Amino acid sequence: MSDVVEKTLTALPSLLSLDSHPGSAKLSSTSKLGNLIRGITELTSKHEEEKLIQHELLAIKEQVSSPNTTMMKELMVRSIYCEMLGYEASFSYIHAIKLAQQGTVLEKRVGYLAVSLFLNESHELLLLLVNTVLKDLQSTNLIEVCMALTVVSQMFPKDMIPAILPLVEEKLNHPKEIIRRKAVLALYKFYLIAPNQVQHIHNKFRKALCDKDPGVMTASLHIYLQMIQENPEAYKDLTPSFVTILKQVVGGKLPMDFNYHTVPAPWLQIQLLRILSLLGKNDQSTSEVMYEVLDESLQRAEMNHNITYAILYECVKCIYTIHPKSDLLEKAAKCIGNFVLSPKINLKYLGLKALTYVVQQDPKLALQHQMTIIECLDHPDLIIKRETLELLFRITNGQNVTVIVEKMLEFLCISEDDHTTIDLVGKVAELAEKYPLKYNEWFIETMNTVFSLGGDMMQPDIPNSFLKLLSEGFDSVEEDRKLRLFAVNSYIPLLRGEPGKLPQRFLQVISWVLGEYSHLREDLEPAEVLSLLAKLLDMKNSSSETKSWVLMAMTKLCKGGADASVTQEVSETYSSSLDTVLRQRAHELQYLSQDPELRARVLPRGSCGNFAFVSEALAAGAAPYKPPHQRQEELDQSKALSLEPYGLSLPISMSSCSITDRQSPTLLSMSSGLSGDTLKLDGIKRVWGREGYLAQREPVEEAAQVEVPSPIQSPGRQGEGDSLHSQTPTQTPTPEPEQEKQQLASSLFVGLASQSSVSLMGKSEPMPQRFRRKAKGQGLGSSFIANEQISSSLISPPSAVDNLLCNNLLDSNNASELAEQTSQLSQSLTTANGTCHAEAELTESDTKGCNPALRRDNCVVAAGPGPHNDPGRLTEVCLDSYLPAELSGLSHSEIAPLCANQSLNLSACHVQKEDSLILVVFIMNSSESAIQQIPAGEVTSYSVAVGQYSLTVKRPAVHVEVVGTVSYQLPAGTSQSLQFSYKVPLTSFIRPFVVSTEEYGTMWLSFSHDTKQNLTLINDNQEPLTATLNALKKKLQLHVVEVIGMEGIVACRLLQDLPCLMHCRVNAGWLAVWLRSPVPDLPDCLIYHCQRALQSL
Amino acid sequence: MIKFVLMVNRQGQTRLSRYYHSVELSRRAALEADVVRYCLSRKKDQCSFVEYKDFKLVYRQYAALYIVVGITDSENELSIYELVHNFVEVLDKYFSRIMFNLDRVHIILDEMIQNGHIVETNKSRILAPLTTIDKMVDS
């Protein structure tokens, strides 16, 4: 930016801040605010300030209640000032509202301003403003209308929106642009706080988008950005409009006053680019519409000004988000190069940020700039350093992880900011655990540093997953032993040193590990470990949680004999502790140390396999564990009384039995808090951490096993995948003379080369998190085509539990069918965007159901006269007949074609069964050649394979999208894949839920997630409430429990057993609906569908 | 998204603050003090963007006055940096004839940023409502 402008502005601060500037004193001598500000500026201590402000507030309070209106505005501004400094002036709130109500123009504006500064959205006084707003909206004075709209778009009570909505809508047609613009912004606010209220005026948003005034159009983009973020599919048709707008803006078609430093409406350009990138993401045809304008934007923005760089940054981000086009990518990459090489530090920062984003798609780019990155790593400015680490984090692979972690730890040592520490510690732990090849001394040392530096701030799941990892071990017993021994070896000196300096969490980890594994070190006497542990108990700063861990470790270690004195002493001290947990532990210690036999039975050595106890019990026929909420629901459904008050006791009873299964207290409490499926995982190794954790991890070996990488992945993960994939060390020559940097570079950027055009263009990535190390579920087959082996691995990446559960199911069902057939077809389903989890399971019945369909041979050929030329038509004509027999009687959705290539045609439909939703995928072989290579002669060409999957929703969303890949191998050896996605509305998963009014009442109180909304009533001849409820019942499969007068109660469940209750009341021409459910988001999604259902009538 | 806009002097005293997400009154003073400390400690040749807790600060200095904007990570730092300058240019345009008023700066800011989003950047349109009010008051 130009220095000239900067200089002309240096006069400004004196105006603004009234610092001891000669001019300002003169200017503000008449104003009391000026006096106040000057007074405060001259003060030296906080205490004096407080005194002065309190005095000021008293004075204001006195004057404000006297009916001297001429002073009001001044007083209000002084109150604003006092509040701004942190001193509450609540007495003036009501006066602010009065001022907005009664004042003259400027006073009114200040009144509104004060209200918007003083009150928050839920403040009850805000209700008093509604009438004023109503009045001003109807004013003939445009400036008053303007003010009312401004305050409405800043804050307005949600419940009162219907009162002013018609007036605001009306303003959309106002002749003045400013009124239309502000009306759009007000509607945007309504959309933010109550999206359902403005759903009926979506077409008016479109009108605003097409408004002849660019300002109104700009305002409408806020709404569109928001809506497109939520559901890009619904607005794809607008892409050409956004492109045209951007083209016009870039081409300088806007009036001159929209320019900022000769750049046309830069912030508008940025907004449009953001919208385009959302629309073009994972969508080739939509992306193609925007290539030209993106290219133009890149070219136009070549002027040397900050704001053009800001646009460029957004443009580059967009280019790397949408479906790739090579020459654009090239230009964008060059652009990033200019950024990172810039001597201007702000640009460098932005360049690094862009690079961080981009390397996820194309890790190779980091190679080009490796020397710059290394320089940035040593940059004196911490923020640059920090951003560089962020970049390195994204390009970490098995080969460079040690160097990158080292750099991160270096930064951790100098960082003072807690938030940065927590973030970085989390990242280091994630990296350390991510690369199984590194599970050795390095791993332990790194984790030790993480625990010491991260202290007690870090995420609690870090120590948990570390311990879990250590206890579950890996493939090799010997390796496990070495790792554990190394941990023990590294902890002993720490305890001998100054354990008082170690964070509590670390001490807990140490205690647990020593309790479990110190026996691995043969030269170490248990007595010594015991005394080291006992020392921890005596430390002043040990928390009682740590003490409890220590006591448990001691219980595991004590063998009687020589150790007895230490344990005796400790247990005596703590058996009278006021802390019940400690007392419990002390008693356990006492009894078990005296009774070696009992101890051997309760704590058998080496039985630290995680859920061994559980799996044994399960095998013996015990019922699987269900979490409290699930049990609660089942109880509700079995018409028992609600046992809610007892729910609390559960974790306590769990932890009191913890000693029997040798679990750490935290692990236990964690597992009891997890969802019900957890304990079914026995036998599956390496589930660590909670959902989010697993999703971020990508094992190296598995990447290779996955035959066809699914291209449908969030771009945020692609870089990792690519970098993991490639193992070729970098060979890029660099002219940099410094050998040291060279070395660092080669160690940092190792493994990033190769993969060039593929990763650029294909955006491919191995399946994330498919199977952890032991890869149990690989290649599970089911034969739904007579001679083809189909391996189906069904995954839903965000949830480890689902994932493994599926694999397990598949394992048991189909593993035996793995066979020697020539063609292989593997199909994988995954859910998109991580918003909803569709858990798919392939049931036995599928196989049965499918075979007959297949044996129907040439049905397709027979039906269509020209099958060779028109496979698409075939799909429509005949697929119905391929529906598995047991489903054919049920109503199914229209069979929709999904996608096709030269050899396969995919179609799908869903069938609603009483207790499940079945997704039926039709895989039609449309190629002659492939068929000929299938050995068995009875399946001729153009046959159809049918797969069916039972879907359930883990986390509700308005629409559930199932994404999958069919990968198959031709006998010739070429493997191919076909990806598809299929969308199912949530309503397909809704079933009536039959309950009595009493049960309804009990459940109602126990559900925690709710939403309220007004719906339109149907006014036909019938009684409106009954009519509306019946319509909903019909459309959404709800169960109307009872209708009493003006109220009705309705219940439904989301498959399988997630209830949602609905309470409806007729109120002032609306149907006030209140939904409650134990499932987050379910009420919101359901209300959306209710609204849609009523609208479509 | 923009979280807040602050104007502070070199002594660290707040001259103007506007929050676009709810922050309790009692926590504001501490947050502002923290933010100012971060920005004041930085040298001229250092980056104008700072990481602070889970958001970023974009700051710009005009003589003794600092303007600090708190933003989320998804925001474009450089565009905010220039937005600050646009804001200052608007203030310059307006206050060249009228003396400083806390309320008027707020009114101008309200025209530019709402709910944490940039809603207007056209200088004449930003000032239109305010100048109209001024005219009405004068007459």
C-alpha cells in the first residue's frame, strides 16, 4: 500500500484517541466525554481508573433519571465508554431503549447503537425494542427505516421475528438501494438465528441476487455463502450466475466508487471466490464452468498491492479446492511461489498459509520451495515459524517424521502461549503415534517430551491412547516387550530425579507403566519401584487422582515379603483418607498385599490385553455392554419406569471394579463414556483414541493394500495420503551452498517426490483408516455374482467404532468365501463430508437374495431389443425385476442411475422395511469382453449383480449421503474402479414409534436435545390441528400418540431405536412445535422435513 | 469471520471495541489487555498477523493508534488488513470536517461490519446514512 496515503493518515489518531495532542484539547473541551477520556488517559493506575469511572457512573446515573432529554445522547455515549472499559452500566440499558424510542434522529441512532452494544441477543430488555422497530420500519422517514433495519440485522429476539418479517420482506421491493440492501442483511440475520423462519422466501433471495444494484447483490451473497456451505448441491444451478457476476466485477463493470485503490470491489471478489470453491468442490462439471473466470482473476490481479494479493490467495485456494485443471494449477503454483519468496513478511505469511493448504492436494509443491521453507523455519518472527510447522505437519510421512517432530519440539520449548502448546503437543503426539515403524526408543522419548512439555494442559486422550497403545502392543511380542522395557527404563531415572517437577498426567502415566511393566526389567527390585512410587505420594503437589494411580500401581507390584513395610505404611496412611477413592485403593492395597493367592487371581500378570475379560464373558454368553443411554432407551421401550436418577451411579460402580480388569482409572472412565459398540471390538487391535483421533490417522502399510483408492475424499486429507504413499527420496538439486540446510531439506522433504501428475490430477488417495495394522477385514468376499468374487469393505471413516464393527461383521459372514476366482469386485461405501454416518452392513440374506436375480440370465437382453447400444435404457426398463425377492413386495424409491463407465452401469434405490432401510445397488455389466472372460458360461453378458446394504444413521443430517466405490479387476489384470454417491433423505429412516401417553411423558423429561419452531397450519375443512398432524403422519411416518384439545403429541424413531418426540400446540394461527430427542441434531433435521412436508401440500 | 474490532492507544487503553460474538463484560478487559500486549510487543518489521488463542489477530498501526481485528482461521488475513485501512480511510474522509465522536465511529463501523462479516466497503455508501443524519441535525 502506498506510503503517501499512510502519511496523510497520521493525523487521524489524534482525532480518534484524543491523546495529549494540542489540537484535540481544544476540540473536545466542550464535551464531557472528552474530559472523561482525557482524565483517563492521564491516570497511571488501574485503581485510580476504577475510582474515576465509578464516580462518573454515579454522575451519569443521577442525570439520566432526571427528565432532561437534551443531555441524553451525551450521557448514553459516556455510558458506552464506561462499559467499554469494563465497568457495567446496566442502569442505562433501559434508557438506551427509551432513547431509541423517543429521541430525535441522531439520538435515536445513538439509542439503537447503545442497545446493540449493551445487550446480547437473549437479553430480555430486547423485547421492549420490538415495538420501536415495528414503528420505525413503517416510518415515512427513510433514515429511520434504515436504522431499524440496521439494528435488526445486528440483533433481534428470535421469537419475535414473525412480528416484523412481513415488513422486512416488503422492504425488498423498496425503490431505494440502501433499504433493499439492509432488508437483505436483516433477512440474513434471520437466516442465521432461525433459518426455518425465512425458508419460504428463498425465491426472494434469488431476486436480491439479481438486483440491479451491486450493493444489494453483494448483501445477498452472505446468505448464499451460508446456504451453500450447508448444502452445496441445492445451489449448483446458480454457478453460472456467480461466474457472470465475478466476470463483470473483475472486468471493471462496477461503478468507480466500488473500487479500493483502483481494484474493483476486492472483498466482493473474495466472497464470490469462496462461493465458487464451495460449489466446485468434488464436482467436475460445475468446476468447468468457472475455469475461465478463475484464469481471468489470476491475470487481472497482477497489480502490486496487498489487496490484489488477498484476492490471489483466495483464487489459489479456490483453484486447489475445485476439480483440478492442470494449467490453472500451474499458474496458481507460480503465484504461491511469488508469495513465499516475497520480501514482504505479510505476503510470506500468506504464501505459507496457501502452501499449507495446497500441499494437502499436491505435496510436491513443498519440494519446489523447500529452501524457502527451511529459511522460514529459522525465521525470527515466531508466527512465520509457527505457520511453517503447520505446513510441515501436513507433509509428514514415515521418513521425515523424526525431523519434523524435532522441529516442533524445539518450537514448543520457546513457545509461551498455552494455546499453541496444547495444539502443538497434540500434533506431535499424533505424528508420533501415526507411524508404527517408529515405535521404538524415539517414540518413547518423544512422548516423554510431550508429557513434560504439554503438562496438564494437553488433551486427555493423549495419555490415554499412549497407554492403550503400549498395553495392546503390536504384531511382535518381542517388539512390545522392548518398547515397554524402554519406557520403564526411561521413567526410573525421572523418578529418581525430581519427580516434583513433572506434570500430574505424566506421573499418572509413569505409575501405570511401572505398575504393569517394571517386572520386565530384571535388575530392578519391586521394592525400589515401590519406594519410588511411595515418594510420589508424599509430594505436596500430587493430586488425589495421581495418588490413586500410584496406589493402584503399588497394588500391582507388591508381593509381600520385603515390600510389605512400604505398602503397609502407605495403606495405613490412606485407609483413613477423607477421599473415598483413595481410601478404597488403600484398602485394596492392604488386602491384596497380604493375600498373594487372591492377588494372583485378581491381578494375573500379563493379562493386560484390553478387553480380554470382556471377550471371555461375551464368549460365555454374557450380554454385551450397553451404555447408559441405550439401556435407558430400551427400558423406555420395554415400558418400564424411567430409572434416570440411578444413571449416575454407573461410572462409580465401574471404576470400583477396575482393579479386576487391570485398567487404568482414566481408561475405564473413558470406555464407560464411549458409545455402546466399544466393547464389541474385542479381538480388533489398535483402536486408540476416540473417533476424531482415528480418522486422522493413516497407516502406511494399509495404503498399499487398498487396491483402488477412493477419489471421494475431503481434500484436507489428500496430501497426507500421497505423502504416505510414495517412498522415493527426493533428488531435487538445489543450488543452496549451505550443506547444513541441504541436509535438513533432504530429511524434511524426503518421500514427497514422484506421484507428480497423478496426485495433481487424480486427487486420489488411499482409503483412510481402513483397517488398522492387522488389517482384519481385508478382502472379505461374498459371491453375489456367480463367478465373481466381491469383496466388500464398508466403511464410515469418521467413526472408528462403526468401521471396525462393519469389518467384524463382514469377517464373520464372508471370510470363508474368499476364493480363487479370477475377477474381483470390491465395493466400499463411505459417507461423505463426515456429517452423517451411514453404517452399512452386508447381511447373509444378501447373498441369498442376489443369486436368484443373477441366474435370471438374459432377462435384460431379452427385454431390450438393442441392449448393446443402449444400456442406459435397460436400466430403466428392467432393473425392477432384479430387486431381491424379499424386497420386491415393499415400496422402493425410483431406481436412479448413479454412474457408468464402459464396462459397468451402477444404479441404486432404497427400500423401506419396517425395521431397516435397505440400499440396493445394481451393478450391471454392460461390456461384452469382460463377460467373456468370466469362466462359467451360464452368466452371459449384460447381467446384473445386486448388492444390498442395510443403512442406519449414526448422526442425523437432513440428507444422508452414501458414497462408495466399486472396484473390480478384469481377468486381464487391469483393476478399475467406479465411484458413486447416493443421497437418502432422513425421512426414509423415520418410523412410527408407538408409545402410550405416560411413557411419552417420562421420556420427554429425560431427553436433552430439543428445538422449537412455528409451522404453518393446514386449514381445510377439518380441524386444523388434526389435519396438520395427519398430513405429517402420512408424509413422515410419525405416530400420533394423543390429541387433547389444542395440543397433540407425536412420536417417531430414527432407525434403529433413536426416539424423537414432538409436542404440538396451536397458537395464534401457527402450530408451535417442540421436538425432543436424546440424539443431537435429530430434532433440527426433523423439523426441517416437517416444514418441507407441510410446504409441499 | 471477524470476532472483534479494537482501537487502542500506545498506553494500551481501549478507545473503541466492538465484539461480534458474545464475550462477557468482565472478560473483555483482560482479553483486550492481552491482545494489546501481544501487538505492542511486535516490531515494525514483523508480520502484522499474530496467533492468539484459537483465533488470529490482524493489527495495523497508525501513529499512536493501533487497530486490532480478531478473526477466525478461515478468514483471509490480508483482506482484513486492507479492510482496516479502508475503515481508516473512511474515518479520514468523514472526520476531516467533523470532530471525533465515539458514537459516530461506531455508526460507521456498523455500516461496514455486521455479525462478523464485511457488509459494505464502498466509502460513499458507508457514509451515506451518517451524512444524511448530519444534514437532518443541521437543518
